[in-house]
Amino acid sequence: MNKQNSRDALRLNSLGKAILILFIPLSTMVSGAELTLEDTVNQAIERDYWLNGSVSTEQGLRDRGEAAYQLPDPTLSLKLANLPTNTLDFNQEAMTQLVAGVSQKFPRGESRDLMRRLYNQQGDQQPLLRQERAARIRLQVSQLWLRLQLARSSEALIRRNISLFDQLEDISLASYASALGSTRQQDLVQAQLERTRIDDRLKRIQLQKDDVEQQLQGWLVSFDEAQVSGHSFSFNTSETDLPFLGESLFGDELPMQSDLLAFLNRHPMIRDTEQQVRNAETRTELARQQYKPEWGLNASYGYRGDDLNNNDRADLFSIGVTVSMPLWSTARQDHQVLATQAEAEKIRTDKALKLKEMLAAVNAAYAQLNRLDEQVRLYQGRLLPQFREQAQATLQAYEADNGLFSEVVHSRIENLNARLDLLKIQTERQMRIAQLNYYFTAAGEQLPANTGVTQ
């Protein structure tokens, strides 16, 4: 009897120590690395080729605007007029002359000013597009970073629990071999099976972790680095909470819909749509210029030779004005104006649609965030303590030969799954915060410093 009590005490001590591993704070399970989330986002923005290309696009549009504002080049002409074909004598006829002329056209109405304005307006879109691109990069990189954090935390948690299942396997094997207690062969097989399943789950998580990490590397490695050195980065995923812009803007509660709509109107994507409306209005004004005539000015000087009696002939000077008469093209101009007006109205509709979609997405994200907060409180306040009590109860029952070994294993698996579920819920909560931070990006905010990208 003493021998059996000694073995039971040893088994209880081993399992008890292993169970404590489950409740080690997760913050101690993740190793440090070099790049934090903010570092990763800034690096991704700095190395984004689209952002750098946008700067060149903006400059090109403004240069096109200056070019469009300039008058068209004057036209020079030189001709020999009215030369007699019978003798080809320059002095024979009084009408024969060498004529040099110059002409200059003037575009219709305010076309030059409007063309320059249109190109500059298109150039004004680029800083807004860069801000939206930077906010989207922050969202996408943050989501990848959070997925990496989840994979690493899950891997660390499972690795901490491997020793527990090893302990269960060893104890079941020792109990079965000594024929003491109620351990059966199927209990031994179950312990070995659950240990193998833990290894399989760990490998699947490692595959997910490697996949996400490579996606993050893709945001950071530039083409030259990939070609020359294959440089890679490491990430510090020990951070737990993203800063939530909504708290600093509206507090803890969902803002009034009118206030939320007013703020969403400042989003770079909406501001870009407003700029597109202005572009369409300028194109409408440009189309209206086609109703106005196009003017031209020309001047010429005609040199004449002496007559047949060697008397001087007077040289001739001509000056004139040309004007187009848009009499037969009114229908074409009417349709051009109507087309640009329809385009502007379509863009206004697109803006309203985008605002509607953004407002719905923000409301949905807030609702999800509240539900996820409730789940976190439920897990931390009730579920995890209950799973811990269940694990202790099944262990005590098994040690007293009043419980089954399968119940001990099952309670440990449920405990592990609950902690992994809590990690997923916490990560999903951070995902919603990253999404809301994207929608709460206001146009006019500066891009991260030292990115090499100008607005």
C-alpha cells in the first residue's frame, strides 16, 4: 500500500508541475526581434515603389499643365508668288513677289487656363492617393504582423504544453507497465495519439508562420536587395495592442453618425473623389470653350522686283485676322458638354456610394469590436478559470482511481484549445482596430518620417 501511495504521489507531482505550464503569461513565450510593428510599417512605406512613382507622376502632370498653358508656336512661311511660267522672269509681271509671312493662332476662350488648371488638379490628386496608399499599406502590414504574432504565440503556447503531454504519456506508460491503477492499453494509445496530434498542430502553425513571415518580407525587401544580397528582416511580435485612433477621436463609444460621416469625408479616398469631381467640372468648362471661336493673326511682306523698264515697284505688306465659325458643329459641342456633366454626376454618385460603404464598414467593425471585447472578458473571467478547475478535478479524480485517464487528457486538450481560441479572439480584435484605423485616416496627415516619399 505504501508503494502504491508513493507512486501515486509521484504521478500527482509530475502532472501538477506540468499543469502549471499552461498558466504562464503569454508575454513570456515570445522571443524578441529587431523590427517592431511601427518599424515594419515605416519600412514598407519607404520601400513602396508605387509611392515613389506617384511623386514622378505628380511632377509630370504639373509640367504638362505648364506646357498646355503656352501659346502654340507661330508659323513662318516663305513663298514665291505669281511667277510667270512662260519666261520664269521675276521682273516680268507686277504680281510676282517673294512673300515672307508669319501667323499665330490663339486657342478658344480660356482653354489654356483651363488645361493648366486641369493638369494641376490631376496633380493635386497624387498626394491624396499617396496618403490612401500609405494607410492601406499600414492596414495590410498590420494584419500580416498580427497573423505572425498569433502564429508565434500559438506555437509558443503549444511548445509549452508538449512537456505536459509527454508527462501524460510517460505516466500512462509507467502505470500500464506496473499494472497499478486503472490505466488500460487504450489509455496509453490515446496519450501517444494526442502527443502526435500536438506535433501535427505545431507543424501546421509553423507553416502558417513561415508563410506570413515571407509575405512581410515581400513588403520590405527592395528589388536591388533581393537581387544582390537576399537581405531578410526579423520581427518583434511581442507588442500586444495597436493604438486605436477612434478612442482619441470619439472616446470609447460609437460616435454619432453625423460626426462619423463628417470625419469620413476627410478620408484621402473621399477627398480624392471630390478632386475627381472638380476635374470633371473643369472638363465641362473646357468643353464649353468649344462654343467660342478660335482666333488667328497673320502678317506677310511681299518683295517685288523692278519692272521691265527698271523702275522700282513698291513692296507689299498684308495683315489679317482669321476666326473659326462653329456654326455646323453645335450638336457635337452640346454632346461634349453633356458628357462631361454626366461624368461629374457619376463621380458624385461614386462618392456617396463610397461613403455609404465606409460608414457601414465602420459600424460593423465597432459592433464586432464590442462582441470581441465581451468574448475576451468571458474567456478571461469565466472560461479559462473553469477549464483550470476542470483540469484539477479530473486529475484528482484520476489519482483517486475515481476517474478515467481519457478525461484527464480531454480536459488538458480543452484547456489548450481554449487558450488558443483566446489568442485568436485577441488577434481578431486587433484586426478590427487596424481596419478602423484605416478608415479614421484623415487627408492632410503626414506620411511617416524618413520614408523618402514626399507629398
